[in-house]
Amino acid sequence: MTSSGPAARGRFITFEGIDGAGKSSQIAAAVAALRAHGIDVEQSREPGGTPLGERLRELLLHEPMHLETEAMLMFAARREHLAARILPALDAGRWVVCDRFSDATYAYQVGGRGLAHDKFAALEDWVHPGFQPDLTLIFDLPPAVAAARMAGSGATPDRFEREQHDFFERVRAAYLERARGAPQRIRVIDAGRAPELIRADIERLLAERFFV
Ligand code: TYD
């Protein structure tokens, strides 16, 4: 039997944005588009993605806690996710599409809640030194529009979704600042448009970045 050598490393793609920005259906469409290109893709989410991470997610979304506890639990879930799932998949040549990653901690805990940037940077450097997604898509839209979409969904809001307008303004501003700091990696998607237009944009971005 001949060896075909190690598989090319997979790509790591993340989706970000304030609550109610409409990521979920677009993530599913992006995964389907990648699969249509013959790519072996795993879909995951943060906080979560592993049995332990999903248990931490329950606490993070529903249990009151100190701001720094929240930030550390986000990174604890992420550490597990990287070790148990993301890095093994990428090493085996599979791609991983993830609903949120560390940009969300920057946006929500630093921007939204006011965690010191140095503390975020220390945690990020501890948990994934030198590692970032290959591509990050930030779904951007005004918090008032996102709030109206969420109100229409009828779902019971979690600890983050119950936050007020100015919290989401800060989260949005932090995402956009993060995008300005990493223009090669992060693309901002205007999420206020019709779903078909957003979907076409994403498919074009994926093609430009990975298939051309
Ligand atoms: P999400 O999966 O988008 O929620 P939903 O299932 O309701 O669509 O994200 C869960 C929440 O966690 C979201 O409000 C943002 C928050 N979050 C942080 O505050 N920091 C983080 O690092 C991550 C990954 C998520």
C-alpha cells in the first residue's frame, strides 16, 4: 500500500456578529457550499462544540457570574474545543466552520462588558498563541434592527440577548475595530440586506479566498 502523505491542513472559518444578525442560516448555507466543492467540513459553535463546552455554554448563557469568570469560562470552553475538536480536524485535513470564536470574546467581554484588553490578550495568548481563523465573517447591522428580528422570533432571551441597546452598540463597535486591525483575515458583511444577497456575497468571498 502506498502512502499518500499527510493531508493538507484544513481551514478554519468563523462567523461573528451581534445577536440577531442572522448568522445561523448563512452558516448552514456556507457549509453546504463548501461541501459542494468536495470539502470535508465540520460545523461547530462557541461557547460549545464539545460535551464539556456545551455544559459550560449552559452556564454561560443562563447563570449570573462575574465578568472575569465569564471571560475565563469562554476561554476554558475554547481550550477544550481546540484540543478535542478543532485542531485534530484541521490536522486531519478537515475544515471547521465555527459560529463564533475569540473575536466574540473581544467584542462581548471587552467591548460590551468592559474587560481590560490586557486580560483578554493574556487569555488569547495562553489558549491559542499564534493561531487565528483563516477567514472571519462579521455580520454587521444596527442593534435596533437585530433587536426587532430577535423580538419577532418568540424565543426566550438568554443572559446576553437580554442586554440593552447600548451594550450591543459597544459590541458592534468592538467587532468593527477588530476588523480594522486584521483586514486580511476579517471581512465585514452588511447583514441588513436580503438573505439571498448575503449568501451570494459569502459564496463569492469563499471562492476568492480559497478556490481561485
Ligand atoms: P450564539 O450561539 O450566537 O447564540 P444563539 O444560539 O442564541 O444564536 O452565541 C451565544 C452567546 O454567547 C452570544 O450572545 C454571544 C456570547 N458570547 C460571548 O459573550 N463571548 C464569547 O466569547 C462567545 C463565543 C459568545
